[in-house]
Amino acid sequence: MGVNVGQVTGQEIGTYRGLENVRMLQVELLGSNPDTVLFFNVSGEDTAPANGDMVIVRNMGGFRMTLGTKDPILQVSNAGEKEFYSHAAGVKLARLKLNIDGSVGIKNQISGIDFATAMTELIDEIKALTTFGSPTNHVVTAASKALIQVKLIQLLTVVKGI
């Protein structure tokens, strides 16, 4: 059959022709019947294409496997930049962007809170702590504690545990 293009309609983790604990995609191939194919990606990376993503499928040595995937989101990175993101319904959600100026952007699209902004605001609040008492016995005011708590909650909303 050679190479074909299809659209992901589902997936599961299981055994594929003796290979255990692998991701298999259910793919509706263009001009052919739906099929289950083996999904390979880079070692150390756990990626799962979303339903609706396009895949290139190749028959190699009795295995049908994906050679690449493409989501429906418009690619906008500049030359030399790299962006990692999760997505659903054609929208980027959690994002990590490596910019050509050396900066790193982290954003959670759902909460609308930008990680860099939240971290900068937290640092500013810590620097501006209002204290009273002697230099050996400083006490942080309740207002300063409350502001820091709000900033930490915002920050943790952006960066949730894995």
C-alpha cells in the first residue's frame, strides 16, 4: 500500500503484533477503510494526537505505523522558534514557547494567566514585604501575607502538578 494520509478517530494503549504497552491509533484513511496503526514518537516524550489530527501512515515490514502528525492549528512560530502545546477543538491550551531571543514563555490559555507575569508579580510582592519590629524579629503584615497568597494561588493555577 505504501503511504497514506488519514484522520485520527480514536486511540488506546495495548499490544500491537507482539509489542506491548504501545499507543495505537484508530485512523480513517483517505480512500480506504478505517484501520488501527502503531503510533511512534520520540523517546522521552509522551504525546497523543487528538481526534481530528491528520496522520501520515506507512506500511513497513508488516507494521502499519505513523510517520508524522499534524493538528488543525495554524502554525505561527518564527524561524528558529519552538512551541509545545496541548490542544482541544483547534485551540492551544497549555503552552511552552522557546523564542529566538532566548526567552521562554509559559502560558495557560484556560485561566488566562501568564506564568512569567505571575512569577514577576510574586517576586515583586516578596521584595516589597511590609515588616515591622526589630531587625532580629521582623513580622510580616497580614496584608503582605494575603497578597503573596493570592500571587501563589495564581502561579499554581498556571503550573499544576504533572
